[in-house]
Amino acid sequence: MRIGIFFKNHLLELNTLMKMDWNRKIVFCVSAIVLYAGSSLLLAAEESSWAKISHLSGDVQVRSGEKAKWEAAKPDQIVRPGSQLKTSSQSSVNLQTKEKHRVHLSPKTTILVEETSSEKTIFKVLLGRLRSYVRPLKKNQQFRIKSPVAVASVRGTEFDTIVEENDKTTFEVTEGVVNVSDLENIGAEVTLFKNQRTSIMRGHAPLPPENLKGDKGDQRGDLRQNQDVQKVKEMARFEARREMGLQQFKEHLQADVSREQRMAQYQDGKTVIDAFGMRVRMEEYIVRPEPKQFSFVTINTRLDNVSYSRYDAWALADLPAKIVDINPLFQQHGTANNKPINYIVQQKWFISNGGDIYREWSEAGDMIFFNTLNLWQVVYDHWYVELKGRDAANFRLVSHWVPSSGYKSGTVPTIPSTYYSNGALDTPLGYDNFVMIGNSGFIGDNRPIDAVAFGTRLLNSNIFGSSIYQHSEGYARSSYAELDGVRFSDIPNALKLSALLNAKKVSAVHTYLAPTGNSTVTTLRVDQYNIDDNGARLSLSDRAARNLSPDSINFESVASSPDFSSKIDLVVSPRIFRQAGLIE
């Protein structure tokens, strides 16, 4: 690999392993690269997601995907995301989700079930009339109805969605509040109250709200002049906008993505099926924003979600104009008196689902020579990891690492014995948890950050929030690995190698502990998959047996945390790196 974008500090670890026995080498390599690239791990357990047919009348049909055959629906049948339902004339059907939301399909109606998890319920009306009965939502829960041209976000509401053959969509509210916007963001969003409706045509903004027939609106007309009602409206609009974070996220990214597309030296895109059977469009860019910097940008677009990842690296000196001409920047073989003249001094990784954020960065990098390996390796003075939930005002700094004195002076670190039992590292190899001087040796620091006094903080401020820490500057981390859901320490030693080679899901579970008392502050779980373009999950043995082209293998990471409102799911293809000549 010409540039160790994904391996980062683990290039040194892999060289160290060359002196180990084969079993340990396999265990460490797979875990270091797949489970723990830095701490750049992301996410979460699969959720059970379904809806059930609670009542049907007449000819009702269901199919499990766009290419599947239509089959007769049955009472109490489970309908999973990706399935479609349709009713013929004089037919109807009711669906109920596990969260007790209900929808009623009128005759000649077709819908797509997009998501029915505990956190999010989304139906798409392709044609016809759908009535929704939405139970009061808990914090961070969402209920949406989409059409080919519009989306409605609701909270504790009863309303109808009518889609005509030309895609004209009408929303009629019987109870509660519905916020409606067109998918092309042509006009401002419209808030509907009880007994109001709006319509949207393709390529047009929503029409102003109007009263339903039979509702003269006299009382509401008087009430709308009341200041308290105006406040209620504003609160309703705020709640609806908060639930439509995807649209806001797109707006935030629009300028950035457009700039990256113009500057991209390499770009690639393809549509694949992810590990959970959902279609995802991947767009990837390698960008040169400034002479000392290069960036790798990934955008994943699903039916109702956009995930975004950006990795940035800054070198000591200007880099060649063409990225293919860049020499290794993270590690180089050489001699003690021949220090590389250019290398990475700072790097940052940002990942988001439009609401929740994982952010990691390292600063003050310097090339350190490891004599026993004849290797120059970048070592960072400070390494940070942050989490931010959708509704949180600021980031939570969960890790702050600094190099051990031996690592900083060129001593190859010893791999902890606990690694071979747990399958994951508590801290990056060669790094220790930050301990504030004068803080009695506790990890982190229980005082607010003072950038002037401490002098070492890299303050990250942008449109998604600022880094202001009111608690600890990093926590102790306890980590372990799982293979196909089985904890690594529970697998007999004689079977560990076979389990690694045949695992189709490799997971890391991190628990962050308070500086004193060891109480749990939060957790981060990451599930990672190798998948082909059709979504088949692949083990290392599968990849070898099928002799797959490297360009047909994709890497998917899914991350969850109590800090997050929903999972962060990102699929990456290595094909662009081959196009750029960064890997062979």
C-alpha cells in the first residue's frame, strides 16, 4: 500500500507480528485491521424490524422485493422492510408495527415498507390512499410517510396520504400536527394542523395549507391570532424539523460535496446491496483541498438515509500535485540517519448519519525511528475520539491517548497478553490514556478544558457543534471482540483460528469508564462485514474459495452507542484506491 490511509499506526504493529507464531499473527492482523483501525471503529447490533398484517379484506398481495413475485397476503403475516403491499378494488388491509403504529391501505393502493424498527417507522405510498394512526412517540423516535415527491414527519397524529398516478400527493390531517416538504427542496416546508391539507406536484413546492371540506375554520382562525397558539406552532415546526434531520444534513453537505466533486482527482460510484439487504448508492472521492492535504470522502445514500464519511490528512510539507506520485507518508523503511523529509502530522476522521457523529483526530505527528525494524513510523503526541448524539449540544470526548515514553523514543511496544484472550486492545498499541499532570494520576481531567492553559487541545468547531468538555478529558476503555456474535474469549484456543477464518461478522465492543469508580459512562459497538455487490456476507475463507476480484468486495461498518439516536452504517469500496494507484 502506497499510503496507509486505513492502517495508520497499525502498519508498525503488523511489522512487529512478523516475529510471532502464525496463529497469533492471524488473530492480531484481522483484529487490528478489521476490529480496531486506530479507534476508528464503528457499530451496532442488528435490530428486529417488522410489521404484521392485523386485518385484511378482499384481494391483498405482498412481495418481499422489487423483483420478487406477488403472493396472496395472509392474516398475521409478518411483513419486513423492503416488502411491498397492494390492494385491488374493494380490498383493504391493516398493518401494525411492533411499536403499535397502524396504517390502513384503501382499495387500489400500493405501499413500500421501508423501515419498522423501534426507533424509526417509514412507509412509502407508491399509489393510492394510506391512513396512518401514530402513537405518541418517545424521544428520538420517528414516524414518516413518503411519496415519490414528498415526505411527511409526524408526532402523535392521524392523517391520510393520497398519491395519484401522476405522483401528485395530498396530505390530510385528522388529528395532531404533520410537517410536509417536497423531496426536491423547492419550497419551504408546510405545517398542517387538525382538519387541514396540502398537495404537492412533482417539481413544485407544497401548496399553502387549506381547511378540509366541512371545516369552516372559524374557531381556528380566532385562535391563530393568540400568541400561545403561535408558540405551539413554532414548537411543532421545530420538532418536525428535528425529525427530518436527513434533509438538513443534505443541506449542510451540499456545498462541501459540490466543492469536492470539482476538486476530486479521482471519483467512483456504484450501487450495491448492503449486509442487511438494503440498496445503497456509494459515491467516493479522493480530493486535494490544499497543497499539504488530501481527503477521502464517502457518501452512502439509502431510501431514507444519507451517511457521510470524510478522512483528512495534512503533511509536513507540500505534496505532489498528483496523488499517485505521493510517497509513503505514515511509515518508511530506512536508516536512523535518513529521516523522511515529508510525512503526516495531523489527521481527522468524521462520520455521521445526519444526526449522530463519530469524530477522531490525531495531531503533532513526528517520524520516529524503530531500530529493530529499520522503520520510520509516524507517532502522534495526541489522539482523540469523540461522540455526539443527535440531540446533544456538544461532543463527548471518550478517549484521549498519548504515546508511551518508550514508543516516543523508538521502542517497539509489547502486545498485552490480554489481547490474545479478548481479541481487542484497550488503547492503541504504543499509546497510553492521557493523565493530567497534578490530577493525582487519574485518567482524564474533571475540569473544563482551558485551551490557553493546557495548550495541547485541538478545538474542533463546525456547523455540527463545538468541542466543549464539562466532564472528563477522556476515559479508560475496556474492549473485547466478537466473531459472529460469540465473544472471542469464549472460543477455545484450538478453534480461534478457524473461527476467524470463517467469521462473517467481526465485532468490537468498547466500554468507557469514569476516571474514578470505574462506572460505565457510555459504550460503542462496531460490527464489520466484508460483502460482495449483492450483499452476501463473506468470511476470509469465502473470499479465498470464490477467488473474488478485490474490486467486487466492499467493507461495511455499523456503529451504535447509547449516545446515538440511531445506527451509523457506512459501506466503502476499495476500488477507488486501485484507480489512484494507492494499492495494488
